[in-house]
Amino acid sequence: MAQSDNLARNPAHNPARNPVVLVHGIWNTAGIFSTLKAYLEHEGWQVYALSMTPNNGDAPLESLAQQVADFINQHLGAQQPFDLVGFSMGGLISRYYVQRLGGLARVQRLVTVSAPHQGTVLGLFSDRFGIRQMRPNSPFLRSLNQDIHQLKRLHFVSLWTPFDLLILPPWSSQVPIGQVQRLSVSAHNQMIQDPQGLKAISQALLTSASAFPIKSDLS
């Protein structure tokens, strides 16, 4: 069951902005977002971060995505539009939520940070089910990338760094859709802690709603 980080109301919250949900990566908890969460709250966002379990790659990514869906329904209700930031494995989990679990109808901005969209060769060195799903050309990734065009229905940004030593090769974090932004950040985890990464994430979340595609044909 997913656990929530501190959900106290943010006194600086700007009600004109969507709530933001942060989805962590493998071996992480909501605590990995302490710097990013504080930064976004200072800038006026209401921020939610959950801790998925297990976080060690034993669980299928589909089941972790269901934890995200349950968390969102519990804390944001069934109708509230929101924005989603997925870090590392959390980027794939966020995409699964959007592309397979109905999140496309509610998520207006999706930002993935150092996510293995095309897999990572490090996945070849573990037999844990969730890690196998992150291998290059895995059935999970092939399926998710077959209908990546769904992400054209929202504002999608993927951030990556050529210095990433966990997503190998680093360009696996790129996708042929949305906005792809390369950052000169020194390491994987620094992407959500370095000022350059913090600024890039906040800028992606500031995209005007008028730029979004119409979703009236969503079922």
C-alpha cells in the first residue's frame, strides 16, 4: 500500500495551479523529493508525494501504477485535474497510469525525469520482475511505447542528462514525442535536486492550460 508524505496545506498555495503528484523511482520513497517538494511548494504548488511498496523491483510496474491511482483517488478525488512528475522508474509508472489506468482524462501536464523510456541495460543484471520490465525492448516497454501517441493529448516533457549512470545509455530517457530537454546535471538523483533540474520541472508545470489539446473525445 502506498503511503503519503506530509500533506499539510501549503499556505503559499496558488489555487490557480493544479495540484502536483510526485512519483518516485526504484529503492526510493517520497523522501527523495524533499528538495523538489519544498521548492514547488515555495513557488505556490500544492504537492503530494507517495511512497510505493515494495520499492525494490519485486512488484510489477502495473501494480505500482495502481497504487498511484488509488492514492490519487483518495487524496484528490475522482474529478480534480492535476499534474504528474515521475522520476526514474516513476516516469514509467506515471506513463502506465496515464496510458492504461484512465489518467489521460485528468492529467494535464506529465513531466518525466531521467525515466528509462527505452530501458536501461542495468535491468539485465537482475531477475526482479519490475526490473526486468525496464530492460531494453522488454514486453512492458514495447507495449507502452506502441501507443505513446496518447501523450499528445497532454503537455508531456521528458528531462534527461547525458551524465546519468543508472539509465544506460542515458539517451534512453528520450522519447519521440512531446518536449525533450537535455540538462547538464552531474548525476541521476541530482536531476530532482540540482537548481537546473528544479527550474526545468517548474517551467514545465507552468505551461498555460490554453496550450493543451482538447480532450472532449476521451471516453
